[in-house]
Amino acid sequence: MPGIDACLVQAMDVPGALGASIVDWTSGLALGAAGESPGGDGEATAAETAELARMAAEYRSFTAESPGAPPPSGDAGADDTKAPKGLPVEDLIVTTRSAYHLMRFVETSFDSCVFLHLWLDRETGNLALARLRMADLADRLVLG
């Protein structure tokens, strides 16, 4: 199970990766970074991506369950064995003319507010492969 540094090295192995970071979305601080950063300022990138992550994780428009999904646990009549578990958002993808920004939320045993951010070249990267690899890294990441 990789820690922060090993996770970033593995993220940079994704074809087309330009930069990667692990960000706390409550503070906007990068816990670690590798490669380049859009605009050349890693701290600004962490703060800006954290703001986007906060909106996605906190706004009901993005976290509401789809029609027909089981009610959240705690609702009257809810069957706790079928209630959705985990983070309300799995990942975010922002597409620009030259790149993809993939933000994958990390689920932990404590109240985690961390995500992986991968900056991926649009010409040489494969978004589907990047999503799979980031999901795997997020599942195996050890924080602490």
C-alpha cells in the first residue's frame, strides 16, 4: 500500500501525466506534489482544485442520489444493508483544450477530505485508463 510519495510516483507513471498532487480540500493545501503544475504555481493549483472539490462534495446538486436509488441511511424505512456507502462523489473531470484534470476523492477510515489530482496531457493521455489507475491508487493510498 503506497504512501503519499509512492502514490505520486505511480500517478506520474500514467501515460500523459504532466503533474500530480494529493490535496486536502478543506484547507486547500497540497500534502504532496510531483511533476509540473498548471501555471507553474503548485500552491495556487491546490487551492483552486480544492475549491472545485468542495463544491462538488458539498452541493446537493452533485451529491443527490439518482431516482430509484436506496434512501440514505437514517431515513425512515431505509434498509441499511442497501444504503449507499462511501463518499458522495467519486471523481471530477475538467476538460480543457489541451489537458484533462482528474480529481479522485480518497476514502479513509477517518473523516477524510483528501483527493488525488492528476493533470493529464490530452494528446498523449488516456482518460479512461487514468480514471482506472487513479481509482486503484485512491483505494490503496495510506495516509498517516
